[in-house]
Amino acid sequence: MSTSPSRVAVFGAGYVGLVTGACFAELGHSVVVRDVIPERIAALQRSEVPIYEPGLEELIARNGERLHFTGDVGEAIDGADFVYIAVGTPPTYSGDADLSAVWTVIDELPAIDRRCVVVMKSTVPVGTGLKVRHRLDERGLNLVGYASNPEFTAEGTAVKDFLHPDRIVVGAFKDEDGDAVARLHAGIEAPVVRSDVASAEMIKLAANAALMTRISFINEIANVCEATGADVVRVAEGIGLDRRIGPSFLRAGIGFGGSCFPKDSLALKQLAANSGYHFQLLNAVIEVNELQKRRVIGKLHSHLGSLRNKRVALLGLAFKPHTDDMREAPSLVLAGRLLAEGADVIAWDPVVDGHDLHGVEIADAPEAAALGADAVVIVTEWPQLADVDWAAVGGTMRTRVLIDGRNMLDPAPLRAAGFTVEGIGRAADPGIA
Ligand SMILES: NC(=O)c1ccc[n+]([C@@H]2O[C@H](COP(=O)([O-])OP(=O)(O)OC[C@H]3O[C@@H](n4cnc5c(N)ncnc54)[C@H](O)[C@@H]3O)[C@@H](O)[C@H]2O)c1
């Protein structure tokens, strides 16, 4: 079954499904990606990639012979050794993961009278694999194996992350299924962590929770730095060099967003609660993050007083650089709060077309966004912002206030150019009374 190359069906042509499909094709496998959005499939068939993910377009183009797109379940499943599920699992109103797309895939599977393995790539609550196993059995799909192979790629570096991962996690009910999924990754140099299905599901949720905890931790340290006169950038450097701690995810800022962290933290919180456990630390991590996104508003108040009719430029809309993903982006909270305060909001982003952001004016360059502004806020650390001639931009602003929500710019030259600069958790601006 899993002799290379294999036939892989991928359900879901989103960020994860497309990267998974293209990377398996790159490894030499024959891949068919299926989605329910006809326009998305039609675009992919015309070699148009519907999402922004560095390197993905080239990878898809390079592997055109082995990579196909369809809306048809039968065509995707035909001869497949592996059926990857990479559909969305967004939060429901209660915060639990919405698994309806996952169940649709399972229920849509035709009768399969040969060995193949359904592999869960979507992030799902612990216990989902067991429920899927039961559903497959109920449907008489006893020859179909099941494995959990969670995804750890980060948007913006997903192709590199997939082909050069820190580890590959495979949880299976049967060793032969786990072996097959592990062999499917032949060509990728990485440790393979084998486990039971529930543990593989938990590894994904726990990894995200650990990263979010570090972010909220450093953000709280930043807030204490602000109150006590320390500089969180130096503090993060100083603690990050401790090998027991390490430097990653110690960058203070205006909080995490994106399609994964917020929903996965809620899903883990609810999973724990549904299982009778109150996950106190995770609750605090979530709350700290919510408050962190709003701290920028307080900073703007301290420099501008009332924000009514003040013009505020938001630089960056995507939840992080190198992606066009706006799901749970801090910019949405900021824009909403600013509009509620009566501010005029103008925004720039190099890849997000923010024209559907109600009430927000969109500029085509950072300089244009800052023109006549009372303040600019760096929301997303797009590298383009490091190349802006800030001294020149300052000359076009009504008030030279810059809130660096990502601590990406060196404040000294900005202050020399007459800006009042405030980062997150950084030593107070000498210019601030
Ligand atoms: N985005 C990431 O960086 C990332 C990283 C790790 C894990 N994940 C997880 O991977 C999963 C997918 O995330 P995403 O960001 O790719 O979502 P996405 O919303 O970008 O893509 C999901 C796709 O699935 C399609 N779909 C829905 N029902 C379908 C069906 N029955 N058959 C085929 N396709 C169907 C949708 O139309 C959509 O195109 C989620 O569980 C997410 O938590 C995402």
C-alpha cells in the first residue's frame, strides 16, 4: 500500500490542504486535492493559487503533473492510498471546535473495498479520532485505517515548515497504518513521533497552547516593564539566551491572532471543561491576549486625548507578515475599537485587500496611510515598514506619534526625527512627560 510513490487524496484546498498536497507531490506522490468551493477548484485548475503563501505557487506549478484538483469526491478517492482531511475546524458559538466539515468528509466517502488510511490533518479535539473510527465502522468501511498526523506549519513559512519540520507526529490505532503514514513522508528528514491517536491529537493542541503561553507571558512581562521602566526587548534577549528557556516566541507585541491560536486555545479550554477540568492557565493566556490587543488604544489616548475625529493609520492588517490571513487578526479588534471611539481609520497592508473592512479607508502605501495622520500604529511587522523613510513621513503627519505594536523599529532615529514613539514594554520615550 505505502510503497513510494503513493496516491494521496487531500480534502480541503485551504492553507493546510494546498501546502500538504503540493508538498506530497514534491515528494513524488500523486495527489488529488478536493474542495467544495467550485470557484476555488476552477482557479487552481487554471494554475491560480487562491491564497498567499510564499513558495506555494512555484511548488504547485513545478509539480503540475502529479497534482490535480477536483470538486468530485469519487475522482479524489479513486485509487487513493491515503485520504487526508484538511478541512476547517472553526469555533462554534460555544468555543468548541466545529467538526461538521470533518463529518461531511467521512460521510461522503464512497464504499472502499481495499486498504487505505484516512489521515486527520485538521486540528481536532482529543477523542475525535475514536469517534471517526466508530463512524467508519458503522459505515462498513472496516478496511479503511485511521491515523492522526497533525500539522505544525506556520502560515508565511508553511512550505519550508512542511518539508523541513521539527518533527512528524503520527498517531494510529494500528501500527501498520502509522507505519504507512510515516513512510509517506520518506524524503523528509525529521524525527517521527509515534503515538496513540488521542496523544497525537493532544500534541497539536498542547504545542499551540505552549506557544500561546509564551506569548502571553512575555506580553505580561512587557506590561510590567512599562510600569517599572525596564525594556522588554533587552529582557527577552536576556532570558532567551538561557538554554532552558530559548529565544523563540518571546517577542512582546499586541497579541496573537490568526486562524489557529485563538480557536485552538478556545477548543482546548472547552475540551478540558467538557471533561470536567478547569484549565486555569489557559484561561489566563486567552484573557491576557484579549487585553493586550486593546492596550494600543490606551497608548493612543495618552498621547492624543480623545480619539474622536483623530486620524489613525494602521500599518499591516494580516495577523502576521507573509500571509493574507485575516482570521482573528488583532487589526480587526483595533479598527473596531478605534471606529467606536470616533477615530478616522486608514489602513495599509501589502497583500490584504481590506476593502471589505467596514468603515476603514485603505491606502496603497504606508506613506499614503500616514499622510495627515495624528498617529501611526504598526500592527503587523511587514519588512517593508523597515524601509520607510520615517523622517519624511513624519513631515506629512499632523502629529508625529508612532505606536510600534511589534517593537520592530529602532526608536532612537525616530525620536531624532521628532516622533513620539511608544513600543510595547519598552523604556518610556524621553519625550513623553
Ligand atoms: N492555517 C494554518 O496555518 C494551520 C496550521 C495547522 C493546522 N491547521 C488546521 O488545519 C485545518 C485547515 O485549516 P486551513 O487554515 O487550511 O482552513 P481553510 O479554511 O483555509 O481551508 C479549509 C478548506 O476546506 C474546504 N472544505 C470544507 N468542507 C469540505 C469538504 N467536505 N471536502 C473538501 N473540502 C472541504 C473549504 O472549502 C476550505 O477551502 C484546521 O483544522 C486548522 O486548525 C491550520
